[in-house]
Amino acid sequence: NMDPGFALGAAPSSLAQVLKQGETGLSLQKLREKEQQEKLRLAQEQIEKEMHHRKGMRGESTALHYQDLIICPVQIEGGAKLGEEFELTGKGAPIDQRSLLFKLRQFGVERTENSQASSETYYLKMAIVVTLYNEKVDEFNATMKGLIISISELQKEKNLRDEEVGIFFISDGYDKASKELLDCLEHFGLYDEEIVKKEHMVDSTYENMEPLKYKDHKYHYIWEEKREKDSIMKFQGSMVWSTEDKEKRPINNVLHLFQRNTNSNLEMNFKEITGGVCPKYNFFFGMKHINGGKLDSHFWFFKGLCGYLNPKYCFLVDIGTEALPKSIVKLYDYMERNPNCGGVCGEIEVDTTVKSTFSFAFALVLAQFVEYKISHFTDKAFEALFGFVSVLPGAFSMYRWHAIMGTPLEYYFKGLDKARLSCSEANMYLAEDRIMCLAIITNKERSDYLSYVPGAGSRTDPPNSLPIFMKQRRRWINGSNFATLFVIAYWKNIFATNHHCFRKIFYSFLFIYHFFNTALTFMLPGLSYATFSILLRAAFPADDPTEVRTWVGWIENTYILIMVYIVLWSLGKDVDKGSFFFGLTISFLGIFMYLNFLTLFLYQNNDDTDSGMTMIAIYLMAAVLFIPPLLNWKNINGVCKFLIGILVYIFFTPFYFNTLVIYSFCNLHDVSWGNRPPSVEQSGKAEAAKAAQNKREKESDFKSFRTLSTVVWLTVNIVAAYFINYMNRSSVNSESDIFLMVLMWYVAGVLASRLTGCILFTVYRCFCTPGRAIIESDFAPPKPLSDTQPVEKTAILNTECLYLDQIEENLEESTQLLERYLGTGQHLQAANY
């Protein structure tokens, strides 16, 4: 019943003053109309000012802009604040004010100053990073297609402006970049080879490069150039950590940054890729002058670009990974509705497209397809229920910038200081994303949690050759094992945070679960053999259990011999040269797996054994394979492919449990990325000789650690397998099945926990998800006023909404007035207007 004119801004104090002065001749209605006309005039002026500002911002941004960037330590008396130790600047000069990078920051600064102050100010809504190495054009096109479509969805559904999103491609070294891709970028107008050659005459050998000097072990930065007779310029700039004295030691590098806002020509080029969709967006292509690794590329993104632009969200995606429709919108919407969520990941789906469906490559890809689905539907959902997803994969994840800046990023980048890392630490920081996830939830200054959004899918190209697949899994297994031990060792830090007491209890249960899973992984080969032996001899009993010269004994000895061969080949053969043998182990172990199912069936039908727990474990295994996919059937692309993939995945399971685990433990000294050569730090000849000597010593130390760890690991597995078999064969009563019963109870408990967590997470997502905020799209589109249309109260309201939508500013006053007029009694967030 409130008067609309009053609700829309007629100040009662001014009206009372007018009436007191005796101006009774002017009607209240005319006064309101006059005030509304003045308000609309001011709003129109603000619109014109806003459009002029955007036009000025985009003016030179549509042209390709180039600048060399470096990262410098911040020189502040008393030291810089944690997370703000570095600043991004141009080579020998500040960042060019004509550049798109500067204008995006300036636009964000002005928007922040004009809006209401908040606890977390930001200049950019979302910064998207894609790291490159030597990938081809097809992978770039797939990633770019998903990003462009997602940005179009964000602009249409979430009203994000093109000034609020930036895409950053960071290439790891000029001499490693794909020339085919560079030609493609140059064709799109995103790169100019002539600028690089003209300005720098890039030399990929760097034989005479002098290292950067620094004084007094302080944050004192010196820029040096060296010009040879061929006019070759040398670069310095990136940083390496020193964990002991907290000194930031520069190494030789610089970022060649090409930047532009899209134009019509670029739109036409990308429309061929995206199917006609190409919104306005800001594209940045940064090429590091020297190869430094993927983690170093993320250092440039987080410490350099994000530190300069101060985004609200940081989105990480790997080259070759394609974001599926609505996926980034779902992640963004979840982060917007849950301000305490520090990070969230979506679902990564395997692209099963191969040349031949009747090949080993297709079987390997199909096994990974099912593995990815099961791990997301069960493991990710189970962990998200507790609020701690142990790893947000760098291939497709979103972080809140204020949740990771500071301590989490300090942990994340400790892996850059390779010279000071021990072998265990080097393996641990192969999974640096796991370490950062722990640092996020144990941050004493915040109470953030980590989550997973089912249905926010992406498609990636998996390894389709055995050597690349084994190198990838070696890195994953060793990294996750050592990182999980680190997480378990520091889980007590959770009690010093601001989390609710119930969440701390949930975290404790989850850490205990991870501890037992890690212990099981450590003894997995030995326990697998013991289980196979017990089931085989229980299904085919012999008069003398210790006799090995029977057909059952021959099968068992063949299994042992294969395990021995795997250990020897893992220790002495490179996986590229031993791929044929490792491929044979997949076939033999797969046959043993189905033989295991046969013996399990015969075992449970044996009247002399108590097979109740065994059957429960079997039913739970089947439930984990089928119930979570049924709960997520909309997210499965190809049900028949998934069902066939389950049979292939079961066939590959012993290869996962035995070959991959053995190969990983036998190669603990290898801490390389696997599918790319190690990065090279450039230095003078004397420094290079010293570095080579240090490298040889480091490799020797790592191999010694590998030898000791392998001996301990083999001893534990052999002793466990021998002890269990000895107890089984020497017993003549029901105690012979005690190990199998304990193992089945453990397996049943783990599977029941994962299945229950998956179901509860699905129920929570369906019924307990926080309500979304009211946004502009909830209102019908307003109709503009014509010149002859009389000014009515409803028309004034529609015009007010129209101008609010056009201005796209955080107008707190207008929001409050609309709340009072609508009478909703709900809090409308000004940012959504």
C-alpha cells in the first residue's frame, strides 16, 4: 500500500520543507513528476558517461598491444604483506597505460570506488588461465571453443560484462612453443612474430647469458641488458623461492604479453570454431622467454597477473580440455551463492574418440572413461559431503582469489625451489594442488571449504599410449601418496581455524579415512596376492596345502613370477622401451582377475566357509559401480559405452593395483612431469658447471632414497603376503579365513561409506542447496517510454529498472527503494543489479 512515488525517491523531508514554505499551489503530483524527470535526466547522463568510458577503454584495445612484463619483489620498509610480495611491471617501465591490462584494472578500480565498500574488493570478476607447452592447434581450438561459449553464457545468464572476464594463455618458453599454433594465433590477430624478432631477435641457445645480480641478500632488483654483436637482448625477471631465508632469488625470464579485445575479424575466425557464437572478450597471450615448467606459468598468473588485476575468481583449465555448455556457469553460480566456498571443481570427462574401436588404445581410453566417472560420482561426492575435496584438479577448477592468496599460494609454489627439496618433498609437490587444498581449509584467517559440482562437465583428451599413461600415473600415485601423508600429518591444524566444531569433526573422520586408504595402497600388491592365493586354494582345495607341484601351485607361482618381472623391469627398464612387456602384464593380470571372480563364486558356495561377509562385499562392489551412475545418469554421455567400459575397467583393475603401484614405487627418484623435459635455468658457464655438479649429487641422493624406500616397501609386502599365506595354510580350522574376513569387512566398510556419502551428497544437492539470489532475469524486460506516452507511475518504475540494467552499477540506494516498492521483504544484493 506504499505510495509508488514516495518509494521511488520523493524525499519526505524536502516535501515537508516545501509545504512549510507555503508553496501549496504546486500539486504533489507535479512535484513528483518533476523530480522523476530530473532523476531520469541524471541517469541518462550517467549512462552516456558509462558508454563513453567503455568506448575509450576499448578504443586502442581492439588493436594488438605488446609489452614485456617482469615480476619484481615489492620494496616496502618493514616487508610486504604475505601474498603481496611481488608486483607486475613492464621491462624498464611501468605497465603501459594504453594496454588492455591497465585499462581492465583501471575500470575495476573505478567500479570499486563507486560501489559500496565490501570486505573483499576485486577489480576483475574472473581470470581464466590456460597453460601451454607444445600443444597443437586442435587442442587450442577445443579449449577456446569451450571458453568462448562459456563467456557468452556468463554474459547472457549472469550479466557479466566483457570488462569483467579475461582469458590468459601462458606459453612455457619460446623455443618449445608449437610453430603451427603460433601461426594460427598470428592468423587470428593474437600474436605477431615480427614484433618478437624485431624487438628481441630471440636466441634459443642463451650461451652467453649472465645471471641477474642482487645486493645484500635483500629484495633489491637490478635489471640488466646485454647486447652482443648480433644485437641479442637478454632477459631476467621471474622468481624462485628460498625456503630458509625467505629470499626471493631472480632467475632469467620475461613474459612477452600480447593483448587485445576482440574485433569483427577475430569474431569471424572463431565463429567457425564455436558454431556462430562469439561474444566480446579480452584475450591475453603471454609467452615466457625461457621454459620454466607449468608451475612457473602458474606463478606468473597468480603472483603477477592476478596480483595486478585482483580478480574475484581464478579459473584453471588445461590446454586440450573443453568446457561443456553451462559448466563454467554452474561453477560460477555455486561460488556466488556460497561465499565461504574457497574452491570448486567440476567433472572431467574422457574423450573416447580414437582412430580404431578395436585397438589397445580404445580399451585404455575406455577404462579411463569409466575410472573418471566412478571417481567423480563416488570419491568427489563423498569428500564434498565433508567439505574437503582432497584435490581440485588444475585441469578444470575455480578458486576464490582471496581464499588462496597468502599462505595457500606459499605452499603451492614451494615446489619451484627444486634445489632445496628432498626426494620425499619433491614427490609431494608433484601434487601441489593437494597441498594448496589443505592450506585453504586450514587457513586461520578464514573458514573456507572445498566442494564439487556434478554436471559442470568438461572433456579432455586422455593418454592413449601405454608409456604416457604410466608416466602420468607414476606422477599421480607418488604425488598423492606423499601429499596425503603430509595432509594427515598436519590435520591437527584444522582445530586452530574458524570452522564450526561439527565441520572439524567431519574433517577428522575424513582424514582417518584417507589414512587407512593410504596404508592399504602401500601394501596393495602383497594383499592382492594373498587374497588371490586364499581364494584359489579355497575354491580348489588340496590334500597338502603346502604342495606347490599341483596345477593350482603352478598358477600361483606364475602370478608371483609376473610380480617379480614387473619389479625388475620397473627398476631397470625405461617405460618407453618396456611398453611391450607392461602391455603383456595387462593381459595376464586381467585373466587372473576374472579367475579371481570364479574362485570367489566357488568360495561362497563352499559349505565349509562362512561367506556371508564376502557376499556383502561383492554386492557393495556392484552397488558402487552402478548406483552412483544411476544417480548421475544425465551426466553420462553414452550408457552403452559406460556398460562396456565397466567390463574393460574390471579387466584393467589388477594392472592399476599391481603394475602401476609397483612402477611408481620403483621410480620415486623420477620427479619429472613425465611427458615433457625438465625446465632449464640459464646461467653463465661457471654457474652451469656448478649446477651440473649439484644435479648429479641430487640425482644420487634421490636414487639412494628410492633404493631404501623400495627395499622397505618390498619387505613389508613380502612379509605381509607370506605371513597371511602361512597362517592360512597351516590352520586346519575356521581361523584360516580370518584374514579374508578382516579384508572383506574393511572393503565392505569403505565401499559402504563411499556409497552412503554419494547418496547423501545427492540428496543434499537436491533438497538442501542454498536458495539463489534474485537477479535481473527474474523481472520481465521493461518497455521504454515513447515521446508521446504519458508519464505514469508504472512506466517510471519500468524506466528506472531499464536504466539500472543499462548502467550495471552497484546502486545501493536504488536497490533499497526497489525493495520498499516491491514489498518483498527480501534482501536484494546490489551486485546482482
